[in-house]
Amino acid sequence: MISYYALIGAVEQGFVYGIMVLGVYLTFRILDFPDLTVDGSLPLGAAISAVAITHGINPFLSLFLAMGGGFLAGVVTGILNTKLKILHLLASILTMISLYSINIRIMSGPNVSLLGAKTVLDPLIELGFPGYLAAPILFGVLATFLTVIIILFLYTEIGQAMLATGDNPKMVISQGVNTDNIIILGVGLSNGLVALSGGLIAQNQGAADVNMGVGTIVAGLASVIVGETILGDKSIPQACFAVLIGSIVYRLAIALALGLKIGSFSFAPSDLNLITAILVVLALIAPKLKKKF
Amino acid sequence: MIILKNISKYFNKGSVNQVLALNNINLQIKKGDFITVIGSNGAGKSTLLNCLAGSFLPSHGQILFNQQDITNWPEYKRAKFVGRVFQDPLLGTCASMSIEQNMALALRRGKTRTLALGVTSKDRVIFKELLAKLGLSLENRLADKVGLLSGGQRQALTMLMATMVRPEILLLDEHTAALDPKTAQHILRLTEEIVNEQHLTTLMVTHNMHQAIQLGNRLIMLHRGEVIFDIHGEEKYKLTVQELLSRFYELRGEEFSSDKMLLI
């Protein structure tokens, strides 16, 4: 099975990527907007945060900058889709591809190292928490806090309009809601969360890399689907916590798979995307298969 | 007062599939008018309603609302004074949201949405009162998802939602056509009640000639995107189906018999 440290590591990853998963949940489930921008906005957040820190900006503040950058990236996708009438998938791919170039510009290269730099984990470590516990605790508190914030948001007037926009745009327009603005806001918020997640990941692993976002959307979808399947999505609070826990379950499953040995065969970390994609396909067709048999 | 001036609407303009859905429509809708709109398939009834609601903009012409030119206003902006009920009972409500959440969306029609609570306890009092009037026992099911309701219940709810904030004009697009006869009758009675109670200016598209004659103070018939018949007041009350048909042949002298509308 897996060691205690691997378990802690998976929980830590689950929480920090869980913030990204919440973002994917907002677009994919609430707005019914498959948003591939996240593959670019995760490294964007990492790049902004890392560059800001190496320029002497407070690591906490750097995360706000990262969120702002992610929000803007989402807004661009939203505008491409609503105002310029580009298909949502294509709009998000265009932003994602542009972000590859932009991220390299921001970092003046393909990566930035944060070795020895100050991070948001320092205060916890100074308080006496061991390094391997500081990250899961901080990420856990933050992810839970953000989940609560999102749940509260979805019960506000704007949040309700967002839910309705994903469900029945024709109805919500006839109730006087500008769905274009709601979509732009929603995709922006989602990518703000994803970029925050990226910033935290960079600080945690000590580097930002332009390729760290590859497969983000697939991992996000897998976590959303796994969470909803295991814990249900009957109400908004249930669904939001389900996808956060889905993220942890997903990372645990990955850790298990990576530790697996069948004869001389074992999975390499580069097999992750394939495994995840297959997992998502299975999860997506499962309801249809159930009906057939 | 709503004035349509020389409204034309082309679909697929410039292509081989070009259709002239509305042809130079001139219409004055007076405050308090309850207009029933009839016409064969493709006559332009729904296009007329959609033009008023702003679902698309007319190719030519002008729409004046109380002397204000709203021709280029997008649909969500016009929603401030337009209440709508669609033919499909599923279109007027959000299935995944609760009854009270749907009603709260409607209660804030025309207002800027904020980060205030989506459904307040004050709202619930209003909703219970309104739902009790329907007689469908929905007042005890505020937290139930709308997806659990029947088509008739959803259409009744949509009727309430469209008129909760008093609309300057109520647009009903064959809103009973997808229901069974008994439920349709119920929704129709509800429509009459609400319209009379609030003195709403109403435009109701229907395929049913009896309905068109029974309800409202004015009747217009559309054919190939034109108003071919506009009758109101005393004359409208005396109108019979036979008369309506003969008037139609008189005006057009065209073959019309194959049409569904004549099956009544």
C-alpha cells in the first residue's frame, strides 16, 4: 500500500489542487461551460506568484496578484465566447494557447525557481509545525474556507442568477439577467481560483514551470466526477464539498496507481494524463452504460 | 402604449433560404389591450412576440414603448417591462432550482442583482401567498426542485413568475398548447384572472380559434408576416369562428384548408 508520508502528500495535493477543482466545478457544472483556459491559468498563477516573490513581493500578496491574473484570463475567454460569439471550447483553447506565450514572457523563460525564497508556508513552519504537515494544514484550511465562500456566493442574488444561467439561459434572460456578464464573471472567478491554486503549487514545490498546467482540466473533471459520484450532488453545499473531497480521492488514487507494480511493469508519472483521461471517459459513460444493461 | 412601426424581419437574409417572417407590420398596442393573435404555421406570430421581447432585432422598423425607442434594446434589458410565458412548460423555469429560488429570480426582474441573499424570509411570505392562490398546494413545497413538478404546475408557476413584478406587457406564446385539455383550461382561467386583476396589456398567441374569440378585447390575424385582420371592441365580442373563416377567405381568397389551424 502507500506510506504515511505518501498519504499526507496525497492529501496535501488534494487540497491545493482542490482549489482548482472548485474553479472547474464552477464552469463545468454550474455554468455548463467546458473551460480549457485552466490549463493555461494554473501556470499563469504559478508564474505571477513566483516572479512576484523573486521581486521581493510578500508571498501572500503575490497570491492576490495571481488570482487577479487568472480572473483576467477567464474574462478574456468569457468575452471571446459571449461578445464575439466564439464557441466556448474554442474560446477557452485560444486563451489557453495564448497563455503559454504570456507565461514565458512573465517568467522571462520556461521556469522560475523559488528555492530559498519566502513562501506562505514559512509562518506555519516558524510556529513549529514540521514541514510535511505545514502544507496540508494551510491548504486544507484555505480550500475549506474557499469552499464555504463559494457556497455562500451561490446563495446570493448573483450566485442564483449564475446557477440559472447554466440551467436555463432563455428563462434567466427573460427575468432580466444579462447572461453574458454572468458568464464572464463566472469564468473569471473560476480561473481566479485556478490561478490561486497554481500560485500555491509553485510556492509549495519551489518552482513555477510553463508546462505544469498540462492536463489540469482533465484532473479537474476527474475530481469533480469522482467527488459527485461518491458523495452526491443533491444540494449546492453537498456538491461543493463533494468535489473538494473528490480532489483528495483522485490524488490518493493517483498515488496508489504510481505505487503499483505488476511484474516488472509500473506506472510512470508521465502516464498520469492517460490514466486520468481513461478515468474521465469511464465516469462520463457510466450512467449511459447503466441504462443499457 | 407600444407602437410597432414598419417592422420587418428577414431570416437568413441574402441566402437562398431567405424568409420574410414579418412584412412591414404596423401595430399600436394600447394600455390594457388583451390581444389574441392567430394565424397559420409560419404566419409570423412567434416572430412578432420574439421581436417585442427582443429575442432578436427587427431587420427594419422601429419599436416605441411609451414614446421611447427600444428597437435596439437587448432582451435582458426589455425584461424590465416584459413578462413572458413560453409554449414549452420546461422553458419558463429552472428545473435544478427550487420553487422559491425560481420565484426569487422573477421577483428581482428589472432590478440589479447584488450579493444580497438570493431568497429572503420576506420573499417566502410573498411566495406562499401567491402560490396559495393557485390551489395546487405548492405553497407547502417552496424548497422542492421545480424539476419535480408536472408540466401544468410548471406553467402555472411560470404564469405567476411572469406577472409577479407587474409587466407593462405580457407575452403568451401558445402557453397552453403543450398541456392536456384540462390543465390547459386551468392555465387559461388563471391567465384570465391575473390579466383582469392587474389590468395587464397582453399579447396571446394561440392556435385555438375559440380561445382567440373568447378571450381578450382585440384579435389580430397574421398571414405571411402581415396583419390581415384586426378587430376589436363590440365587433370582436360578436365574432364567431365561421365568420372569422369567411373573413379570412374574403381578405385573401387563398387556399387555406390544409392548415392545422382550421381543425380548431
